[in-house]
Amino acid sequence: MDEFVLRMEHIGKTFPGTKALDDVSIELRRGEVLALVGENGAGKSTLMNVLGGTESPDNGRIFIDGAEMGSYGTTGARDAGIGFVHQELSSCLHMTVAENIFMGRLHLYKTALGFTDYARINGEAKEYLTMFSSKVRPVQKMRELKIADQQVVEIIKSISINCKILIFDEPTSSLTEKEVEYLFDIINRLKSQDIGIIYISHRMEEVFRLSDRIAVLRDGKLVETLKTSGTDANGVVSRMVGRSISEFYPPKSRAFGPDILEVEGLSSRNLFQNVSFKLKKGEILGFSGLVGAGRTEVASGLCGLLEADRRSIKLNGRRIVIRNYSDAIKQGIVYLTEDRKALGLFLKLQVKKNITSTNLKGVTNGFFISNEAEIRTAAEYAEKLNIKLSTVEQKVDSLSGGNQQKIMVAKWLYTAPKIFILDEPTRGIDVGAKSEIHNMLRELCDAGTGIIIISSELTEIVGMCDRVIVMCENRVMGEVTGGDIAEETIMKLATAV
Ligand SMILES: Nc1ncnc2c1ncn2[C@@H]1O[C@H](COP(=O)(O)OP(=O)(O)OP(=O)(O)O)[C@@H](O)[C@H]1O
Ligand SMILES: [Mg+2]
């Protein structure tokens, strides 16, 4: 038998305008975790889409257990034992949890009369969910679930096909710490069952905790495959970007101006009560807490995306009325959502349309939208944020995940907001681009924009914020400022129920 459960040899893939993969070869042993790392747009997801049968390669060969695979699609991949937890959640939102888990296999679960045997699929789904300590019920519709719960369902779906190879494309970006630990337990269990695992992540900490080897991609080429025990984060990052990167955060504010935003008694029926806070000029305010603590709800309530009592909101000392989100935007309060797929981007539209959609006045001459102005504006932001694309006339869904995230940031920046609320702004963004975004936020703040950051990444909160409000179970647990802002202090508040 082949020593490797998987060999991918000399894989090449070109999209119009981009060579996404150039002669890439990787191999995977049974019971091994191979981490796949690289900057946004390096080709990680494309390589895995080729393996998972959603993209066909232009050249190269794939061997599973030593046997060469002909050309195949997603069904072929599943039959060959390849499971895939995708970067962008791909569930059918109108179907139930159990239906999603057993999707594509529902015909195997029939009653004697030929109907789908719901009792059985719900029962089996329940067992998996219990295994994950999940409170989700098999009969719930996917659309009712939070992103984190949808993610768990996707993981279960892959595990339930009895795969030989399991691919995780940034699985932890929307999981709570507890869920991450649970996932790691599961991965270790799968490892001991001789399943080969490919794990894509931008978080070095996870890569080093989990992997046996690390394959580094840069610009579609394999730079090197390293033994994890023989290298460190610096070694990996410098190979990823071809230079070394400082992980420093920009210096914090020393002087604050007057209050630019004053929120008092913000409440939303059964979601949260009586949340009050102020934001000063020159200050970055953080909302911390575990995933699900209610931070997104408070931000949505403030911006009119959620029904809430907004009677007392002042912007630059003046009371403002926000009936809905477009009122908020008119006032200069914008919200960068954590859910870019459902709420944030028009995936089927061009990059230039996405970036300029929020401020059409900026690209209109007379009555008409000027194509030239659209292109110029979009290109300017693509350069500023280092967005990897071949042309601004590309559709957004042809960009890599991290680059889509940057388009969202660009789109709201273009409105020149007074208050910019960012929910998980650097999720899925590589280390280099992350510090670019951080520097930019600090510059905006210094120039007078009020910045509020919601983040589950404690290092980001601690590194960026001048003041932090900590939430737990829809309540504000406390506030930390200045020198008191430390991971430990925040964690204590975030977990004190
Ligand atoms: N359908 C497509 N059409 C055109 N270009 C594409 C398409 N899919 C991917 N690309 C391009 O191929 C390159 C590699 O993208 P890929 O999604 O593999 O990157 P990635 O390493 O997964 O990045 P990230 O960390 O941001 O998820 C990018 O430049 C991307 O824009
Ligand atoms: Mg990707």
C-alpha cells in the first residue's frame, strides 16, 4: 500500500487573469495533520477545491491510496472518502440541520414506503450533535442558527461520511474558544483513526498546536513543506510573505477629544437591556466577549438593523434619529458585518460595483454613473488595502476569502464614515494584511473617525483598543481602560456569569 493516503502532483490551475496554482505537489500520510498556509490569494482554497472536486485542475495528477483518480466532481470526491469543511459556509439555509448533515445521501435513508426516514436521520443527527455538545436540534432550520452553529453542522456533515481525508478550510474563525477546543479534540481523535487531515489557517498558534507538517504556498507556488517541530512562527511567516513581518500594533492614542457618540439605555426586547456607552474623538472602543455574548446584537441594534429602543443616541452632541439602517448610514454610522456572505457583499457583482455601491454620488457625473470614476475609485482602494485581484471588473466571488473581507472594509471606508463599527474585521485575513488594516484604523481614528471594534480575538482587542466593554450573555459585565486592558482582565469579565 502507498505510504501516503494522498498525493497531489504538479497541480496547475489558471483562472482568467490569475495563475492560481503553479506546479504544486503535496502529499499526506494517514493520521497526519498537514497545515496549509499562505497569504490571502496564495491558492490554498483553490488547491483544496481541486482535491474536493469543485474545481478541475488544468494539469497534474491525484492519487488516493496509491490509485490515480481520473477527473471527478464532488460526488466522486465523497465516494473516494474526501470530506470538506468549507471556508465559506455552504449550507442550504432553508433546510433543516439533519437534512444538511445527510444531504446527498437522503436516498439511503428511506422508509419501507419510500419516504425519507426522518426519524432515523434526526436520530443520527442528534447523536452527532450530542458528540459536539451542541444544543442545536436536528429539526431546526439552518437559517435560524448562528454562524458558529452552522459551522459545527458543516463539520459534522463531513465527519459523518466516514472520510479518509478531511479538509478544513479555516474552520475556527467563527467558533468560540470552547468549540475550538472541542474541534481540536475531534481532530486528534480522527488522527488516531488514521484519517489524513489538511488544515488551512491563518492562526499560527493553531497551526503549531495541531500540525505535523506545514506546506507553505506563495503566489500559487509551493514554497516548501516543513516539519512543524523543526520550525517556528517566524520561519513560517517569512516563507509565506517572502519577508519578515512585525506583529506590532500601532501606538495607542495619548489624547482624546470630546465625546463623538453617546449611547444611553439602548435596549432590544429580550436580547439586551440598557446598554450605555460613550466614544471619544481619537479613541478606539472595543467590544469583547465570547462569541454569542451579544456584541453583534448591540451593534445591530445601534445601527437600526435590529428592532431596539434607540431614543437616546447623540452624535457630536446632537440627538439623532435612527429608524433603520439607511438612516444610520445617512448619519455617517456604518457597520461592517461579520457575515459577509449573507449581508455584506454582492458576490455576483464586480469588485468596482461593490466598493462604490455605498456612495454612488462619489462616482456619478451629472445623472450617470461614470465607469471611469468607478474603476479609478476601486483601483485606489485595491491598492490601499493590498487587495489581490486581476481587474476591478472581476466578480467578487472570484476573489479569495481574505480578499473579499478587504472589499467589505473598502466599501465602507469609501463612505468616509463618522462612526465605523467593525464586527470581526480581520477574520480570515493574513498576518501582513491584518497589520495594514490595523494601521489604517488607527489613522482613521486619529483623523477623527470614531472606531468601534468587535472581536473575539483577544490579542486584537488588547493591541488596538483604548477602552474595552466586556459583554457576557447579553449583558455588559464591565469596562477596562488604558493599562488595565489585558487578556486576563477581559477573560475574567467575559466568563463571569
Ligand atoms: N473562480 C475564480 N475566478 C477567477 N479567479 C479566481 C477564482 N477562484 C479563485 N481565484 C483567484 O485565485 C487566487 C487564489 O485564490 P484562493 O481562494 O485559492 O486563495 P486562498 O489562499 O484560499 O486565500 P484566502 O486566505 O484569502 O482564503 C486568487 O487570486 C483568486 O482571486
Ligand atoms: Mg481561502
